[in-house]
Amino acid sequence: ISLRKLAMAAALALVSRIGFKSFDIVTKQFRTSQGTLMSCLEDDDITTRRISCRVLTKIFDFVSQATSQRLSYEQINDLYPKLLKRLDDSDDEIRKESCFMLIKFWSAAEKTSFFHETCMVYTFDVLLLHLDDPSIEIQRAVFEALRSSCKLHPKLLTQKAAESRGKHRSPEFCDELVRLSSSMIVVEKKKSKKSRVMS
């Protein structure tokens, strides 16, 4: 058994069963161990990659609950292409796990604006490609990731999903994403109008 696999198994036990005294501690710890964790996420061993994915999912969940020092702009830019890469993994379980990991990732930034348009164009392109996967389980997991990311850039997702529907063997998920993101745009416009009136 590799040392990396043992280390990730121990880390998973720590974050799942023991937790941390403070969510802010998790954020600080992740900053120092980010490189190692991302390296393990790309390990040649399937089990190491799978456990690493679960560890990162739990860490992002903790970070999203921190009162300060969540993921920085620089961290977002470094992380998102590497996290999305796991959607191309040879193991379907890892591909599904990576969708749960992304859902937690969306909530872990200091500011949602750190998920800028360039980041989300690439993200939506990758996710929408995998939304047409032959496996319905993968499709559902990817859909949940897309639905969760809708709040980050609803206008862009509406456009991308509409463009993709004709390329998919089954467009239902794309149609649902267009409906969800379009309704979110309407809500945002109402909030913006209300705030202008009140000011």
C-alpha cells in the first residue's frame, strides 16, 4: 500500500469522524496542503484518487462554513481546471465523486465573483460535454453540479445549455437547466430593481 493512499485514508478519517475545532483552521490548513492534496487527486492509483476526491469534498464543505479566509481568487484559478479534470477519470465512481466535490467547491470561495466568466465558460463547456455521457448516473451527477453552479453565472449557463441541447442524445437536462437559469435571471432582475427603488 502506498504512503499516499494511507495518508489520504487517514485524512478522510480525520475530516469525516473527528472534524476540526474551527472552520477557519481548515481554511488555513488547506492553504499549506493544497499542492499535496491536488497531487494525490492525480495519483496513478485509483483508490488514492477516489479517497482524495472525498477528502477535498469534505474540506470544501468545511471551508464554505468558515467565517473568514475562504478560498482566494488565486486559489480558485488554480483549482478549477484540476478539479474538472477528474470528470475525464477512467473510474466512473471518481467521475461521480468529482461532481459532488465541485458542488462544495462552488460554495467555498471568499466571493462568488471569483468564479469569473473565463472560469465559468470553461467549466460549463466541460460539464455540458459530460452531461451527454452514456451513463445516466454520470448525467445525473453532472446535472446536479450544473444546477448548483447556476447561481454563479445564470445568463451564461442559459446560453451554453441552449447551445448544447441540439448536440445531446437527450436534451431534457439541458432544457431543465435553461428553465432554472432563466428563472434565476428574472429573480436577480427583480432584486436589482427593488434595490434601485429603495435607494
